Amino acid sequence: MDVPETLTQAIAFFSDPQRAFEAAVEFRWPGGNVTCPRCEQAKFSFIKTRRVWFCYVCKKQFSAKVGTVMEDSPLGLDKWMSAIWMLANCKNGISSYELGKNLGIRQQSAWFMLHRIREAMKDDRTHKFGFGGPVEGDEVYIGPNPQKMHKSRKAKVQARDGLKGGYVGKTAVQGILDRDYRQVRARVLPNLKRETLQNMILDNVTPFAKVYTDESILYEGLEKKFVHKVVNHTHEYVNGKVHTQGIDNFWSLLKRTLRGTYVAVEPFHLDHYIDEQVFRFNNRATKDNKLTDADRFALLMLMVAGKRLTYAQLTGKDSNEPHHPEAGTGQEVPF
Ligand SMILES: [Zn+2]
């Protein structure tokens, strides 16, 4: 069977457990150079019937899933790899209900699986933006319409977050876009202090780069470190090259995914959904970079190895993990 190019082909290809296993091994250990994920040695025997290795050094077994986001999951690699293909390539994401139906698994298992894959999608690169082209910076507020909130809940949420008017109950997300490289970085803002917003730009953008933002006072002072130009959204949407349409485009994709596919996202998990959208945005096909679905899948498979997310971290039940008070039910509340 040929390497898959479409979703239908991918599902057919990975439906064979042996083929799924061989593909996973090839992504994890190119050329078949298997090493133990615990001690990194290659002294083992392979138990063919169970597709696991026994390490003679650790005196323990390991599978192709150990040390990845798939570790401890009872679901087979056939299901995992189909799910990874779908999340890497479905433009508006895929809901746990849809995935569960497609793979014949419970919605809750699909939900956990999707969150683990999103963890692998997180882009850890730290290279600076702004060499050559300008960087656009902006923030967006995501969440329910405060006019539809119950009065008492609205008052409670307002007191908790300190946001007013149309922002009550919303979560602020900050993003920057390198216009030349067409790459985005985005995250949930822990607060709306000027220092917090500006630190993200200071940490991620090279000094003296061109930085374009709106005229919010939150960005005041950036002109001391950057060539800072502002767009006045009320009077001029585009001021020559000074605009933030690139990051605006990303925000509309993010909002479409959240509203259309996920409908309900707990604020605690929003960072994961942002990572997912950033992955697809930064790895989309462009004129100069003709990435295919198979390329995006391969890239994500390489990112899967080495990242692990436990159930406790995911649900905020790990006492060391700071978490949102509304996190961890696994139930989806209207967003
Ligand atoms: Zn070992």
C-alpha cells in the first residue's frame, strides 16, 4: 500500500495495526535505530506478538508510545495516527464527538486524545521575529457574549477578572505575526497589564525591528526598543504597509474554529486550542512553501515523540499546576 495522501487513504492505511506500528517506529526511530526511551541504550529483545521491547538495562518493557503524548493510552496506534492526521489537517479542527464517531471510540477518550495531540502541536521554538520584515502585534478577546450572561453570573465574573462592558467573561489572547516568514505566536494573557503584553514582544522580537500595533495605550513605550507604528482602527484600517491584517486573519481563523467546531471550550484549555490553530497556520501551504497534508502529518508525528501530558496536568488535578477554577470537569460548557 502506498503512503497516504488524503484523509480517506490515511484512515485505510493506519487501520492495519502492523502498518500503523511500522510507520510509528519509523517516525520515532528513523532507520529502525530503536533505543530505550528510559536509558537510551539499544540492548533489548523485541516481543513481536505484543509489539513491545524488553530493555535488558532497565529490565522493563517499552512500546513505541512510551515517552510520547500517547503513553499510557489504551488506544492503539491505528487510532492515534488517524487522529493525528485529522487534527494536523482539518482546517477548522475536529470535535471530540466527530473524532469519537470516526474512530469508534467514546467521546471522552477522543477528547483526551485531542488534548494530548494539541500538547504535541505546541511550538517551542524561541527564535526572534522581525528580521527583515515587520511584526504585527494584537490582542483579541474570546468568550461568550456578556449580554447573554445571567446578571448575577456577570457580576461575579466581572468582580473576578476586572474586565468591563463587552469584555466581561472573555479571555484575552495576545498574538504576534512575522509578516515575512508568515509565522504566528499566540497565547492566553494572564492579565492585561502593559508590562505583560510588552514583555511578550520584547522576548520574541529582535530589537529595532518594525512593530505594528493598534493605538492601544498597552503598546505605548515600544518606540524605545522598536520602530513602532500604530494603526488607528476607527479612521484608517490600512495605512500603507502599517496594518495588522495578517494577525487579524489569524484571529478570524481561530474564532471560526472555536465557534464552528468546538462550540464549547473551557478558558483553562484555550491555550491548547490556540497551539492547534498556530500549528496549522504556521504550516499551511503557501506559494513558496508547498506543504501537503502528508507533510503536516509527518511534522506532527515528529513532534509527538518526547512530549507527554498526564491526565492530572490536563484536568488541573496536579497540585503543582496552576489552573483555572472552572477547569477539569471534562464537560464542555458553552463558550
Ligand atoms: Zn532501558
